[in-house]
Amino acid sequence: MSRSQWGSRLGFILAAAGSAIGLGAIWKFPYVAATNGGGAFLLIYLLICLSVGLALMLGEMALGRAAGSNAVGTFRQLGGKPWPIVGLVGVLVCFLIYSFYSVVGGWTIAYIGKSLTGSILTSDAKVLGDTFNAFITDPLQPLVFHGLFAGLTLAVVLGGVQKGIENLSKFLMPALFVLMLVLIVRGLTLPGAVDGLLYFLTPDLSKVTGTMLVDAMGLAFFSLSLGMGIMITYGSYVGRDTPLLGSSLWVIALTVLTCFLAGLMVLPAVFAFGFDPSAGPGLTFITMPAVFAQMAGGQLFAVLFFCLLLVAALTSSVSLLEVVVSAVMEELKMPRRKAAWLVTLAVFLLGIPASLSLGIWREYTLFGKGFFDLLDYLTSNLLMPLGEVLLALFVGWKVWPSVAAELSRHGKTPAWLGVMRGFCRYLAPVLILGILVHNL
Ligand code: PFF
């Protein structure tokens, strides 16, 4: 069976950017940046993305293209035993993340509905907080939307690499930027918005601490979808002539730009109506509806805002599912259709306790955390950094000659290769071990 390929370079870049740009950039970034020193956080986030982030993304794409295989097969082919375990951990992490990502993806669909009916268009943040809580703790409703979201993701992955993932990304990613621009213009033209802009962009150097650095690195790697085989899998579908450096720079630039735009979209509007920008995760589902309730044309903007979140989440969840599906297809010799259905069913089932742990199963905890929080903690704080360190060591020390050959396709060795090798060998392992130790 011949392997799938992207139809065009643009399609590949938009699909990879679609994976990167997700709830991390649009939901998490604004409130994390707002509470961590605004412009200072943005700058550090940018530096991390352009150094270690770039090196790891290039490394992953080069590995995938060199091996032409899924995440597990890539490590087996290039590194031999015991390296496939690293690929396997990546696949497992994608599976675990997808289970709770899909629950939140479901919330975005529900909130499109709530915006359409107007039921969340009140400026009383207390009422909105109660509405949100009542919704996510309900035993049934979030599960229906989780199923719907997983079903949408399944439909795309069933379509395959070109017809499913690439076509969706080529259509939805430009739409995402248009939606953001509309919302930014609306936010910035509100009276009082300038204060929010200044708050977001003025660097508060007193907030630059160890914890802030760890937060910035964690968010950078999460938002670039690194360390779990995603860019390996997407890289394995890239044609031989596609330059990988330029493509990964595009993906990173689009992701950083989106984070910046997400801050511009949310913070000025939140300020204009006098809400607390450091409301944390509630900023999206509680504060933003209150903002829309007070805006002229607010209902329309609320619908657009939650559509935007859905688009961002969907193109990311598609990549999470594709990594698992491609590994199951190739390692267990299963047709795409069967693999995609099986994985989706398993993810749906795992998402059930995750969702219920926010409501009726709240008392069941392990290490003081409910199942949803435990999944999030285990993947984001422990397994992802572990995968990233191993990836950096693998690229920098174990298979560097193959990676270098893959990155110097047209004969000459590019001058920047030495720098990338240094990042993979030394800087990335040291920084990421720092995150791991801090999190432990
Ligand atoms: N990058 C996506 C986001 O920021 O929402 C989420 C994500 C996708 C994280 C894939 C990790 C991943 F492997």
C-alpha cells in the first residue's frame, strides 16, 4: 500500500499550523500571558519557540520524512531498540490528551448553541459562572457534545491525509484568521480598550521568575504540538522537495502570531468592560460572554468567537487522532477506516470519566486530583516533557547524521545546522529537564 502524501506545501504548512494553533494559543495564552507579565511573557515565549521549539519541530519533521513511517515505526527504523518506546509514549500521550481535549471541544460546540439562543448573553459574570458550572458538571449534556466533537474529528480523519486533513485545514485556517481579525477590530474599537492593550503589551519584568519561564516553555511546547509524534507523522507525508526549515518557520510564525492576536482579541475587550483579565481558564467561557453581552452586535460576535474556538480545537484534535490512527494502521496492519473508528470509540469512552470527574464523580480523586485534572497533569507536566527530552537526545545524539542529511537535501550543508544540533544536544535537554524537575 503506498503511503499518503500532502498535495501541496501550503496544505502541509496549514495542516501543521492547524495542529499547533488550538485551545493552547486561543484559550490558554491570553490568560497565562496576562497573569505572567504581559509583553515580557510574549517575548520569552517567542524566544523559546524560535530556538528550542524550532529545533525540535525541524527534528521531528526530518525524522518523519527520513523514515516515511508513523511515530513508532520512525523510531524503530532510525534508532532500533529500545527507541520505539519513545514513539509509543508519544502515541499514548496523543490518545490521552485527545480524550479530554475532545470534552473541551464539545463545550465549544455547546457554547455556539448557547450563543445562538442568546442564553449566555448576560453581563452578570456570576450568572455566567453558574451557567458554565452547571453545564460542565451535568452528567449528560457534555458527553453528548464530546461525542459530537469526536464524531467531527473522526469524519475528517476518515477522509485521509489529503482529502480529509489537508482540505479541512486549507479551508478552516484562513477562516480562523478572518474571524480573529473581525473580533480584534471590534475589541479594539471599544472605549477603554487601550488600557487592555497596554496591559497586554507592556513588559512587567518583575514577573520574570523561574515559574514564569517554566510556564512559558510548557505552553510553547504544548502549543507547537511537540514531543509526541505529531510533527513526525505529519512530516512523514511531506514530499522530498519540500524545504523543511522554511515550512517549520511558517508554522511557528503562524502560531506565535495567533497567540499574539488571541491576546489582542481578548484582553482589550475584557478591560473595556472592567472585567478581571486574570480570571484564568474562565476567561473564555465566563468573561467573554459577559463582554459580548454588552457589545453592540454582541450575539453575532459571540457566535463567531465560539466558532473560532471550535475551528482551532478541531484542526488540533484531528492531528491527535491522526497520530494514533497512523500508528495503529501501520503497526497493527489495519485499514484506516477500522483504525479510526476503534480509536475514536476508545477515546470517547475515556472522555466519559474525564467529563464526569468535573461533576458527579468529583469525589473520586487520586493524588488530590479528579480524573480530568489528572489526565491533564500527567500529560502536560510529566509525559510531554519526558517525550521532548528523549526526542531531543535522539535527534541530537543518536541519529543526527540522518537528520542532517535529511535537512541538507540539495548537496550543501546549511550553516544553521550546527546551531540546531547544539539546541538538540544541549539546550533543549537542559531546559526541558528543568521543567520536569520543577513540575515534580
Ligand atoms: N497544539 C494544540 C493546542 O495548543 O491546543 C494542542 C495539542 C495538539 C497539543 C497536539 C499537543 C499535541 F500534540
